Amino acid sequence: MSKQRTITALLLGDVIGQPGGRALFMGLPQLIKKLRADLVVINGENAADGFGLTEDLARQFFSLGVHVITTGNHIWQREEIRPFLDKDTRILRPANYPAQVPGHGYTVLEIGGLSVGVVNLQGRHQMVPIDCPFQTGAAVVEKLRRQTKLIFVDFHAESAMEKEALAAYLDGKVSVVVGTHTHVQTADERILDKGTGYITDLGLSGPIGGVIGSDPNIAIERQLTQIPLRNQILDAPSYLQGVVCSVDPDTGKTVSIKRISEQFGL
């Protein structure tokens, strides 16, 4: 089998509850076809009513054409997913959690005859102080580069500074670094000096018009009263946001990166 000239990766931001799920079900298959995406990665840590992921939802997402589901700090909020994290290497939790926690922080899969690595990391600025994402990320990438130059990293982090720093640290060693977690799509997609594609945050797969996907009335009341009210997902038209990247399989470098934001949910 001859090698592909490039591999096209579709990387989508955090799936937010039922509205985000609807957008995926309605739009992902046609988006894959439209973009001719070879690899599809989504962040699913908010898919189950805004907090966590269930096995049933994961299976539904895989049936739509998703290859890998990355997550972050909210993956632990649904205890029923924890045994499944050990069983299915297509669902990742951040690699820099302590070794004894369930699940996998990276995976390698075959796409069109090519080996592709996907890595999940979590930041520490304004988040729980887990292991260093820089040191853990470097060790994982060094291991993966023995198998492939095609490596995609989801860095689930709050701080733009931390995200940019990690991307600069891994520039030239991985194909793409994308940020997740803030649910607000940034407009800084670019190719770094040594060939790594980058965006600070993919945005969300969910409702636009709320406050990071939640009901704005509750968000306002939280700010006015400082009472930790539970956010509720806004039931509104939803978008699939992220980037589509074209990567050279021989060098592992990004050839192009384009931001996408398309409405699909009703």
C-alpha cells in the first residue's frame, strides 16, 4: 500500500452535554465527509450532562466516526466510566495523573496504513497540582516517536501561557498541540517555527450564546451572589468548533491548520 501524501485530522473541542451530543449526531458524519478527515479526535469530558463521560456516550461517538476521545479533570466525576478507561485505549485521561489511576494517557492507532499517536495532558495553573505536563509529555513523546512522527496532543488546561509554553516546548517533536478546557475558541491557530500546528483552545462542541455552554442566568447569579450554584447546560443551537489540520506523514509536520465553527444542533 502506497503512503498518503498528507493525513487530515479533525480535532473538536469539548462536547457539552446533550446539545453538544446533538451537534455531533447531526453534523459530524457530514463534516468528516466534507473535510475528508482521516483522523477524528474529540474531547468528551463534559459530554454527560456537562460533567464526565459514560460508556454509552463513548460508544455512540465512536459509531459516528470518532477515533479517539480525550478528556480532562472532569473525567473522574462519573465513577461508572473508570473500569472502561482501562478496557478501551481509544478513551484517554491525561497522562500526567499519578500512575495508579485507571486508564491510558496516550494511544497509537492505524489510520490509512499509518501509525498515529494521540496524547492527552492536563495543565496545573489554576488546576489540581498533578505531575508535570512538560516532563510527562516529553517522556511520552520520546516513546511514541520510536513508532511514528504523527503525534497529536490535547493539552487540557486553563492558562493560555501554559498552553503556549508547552507547544513551544514540543515544537518540532509533535505534529499538533491543541488546547481544550476553556470552551472559548481562540483565533490564534498557526504553525510554529519547527512545524507543529497549534491553537490555544479549540472551543466547544455545544451551545453558543451561553456562558461557556451554560445557562447565562445561573452564571450571572453565581457572580452576583458568590453562591456555588450548579451550572445547567444551555439548551440552544449548537456548534462544532475545532481545527482541521493537514500533516505530512514523512516529516510529521503540519502543512496547514484551519479553524472551524459550524452550527449543526437545533
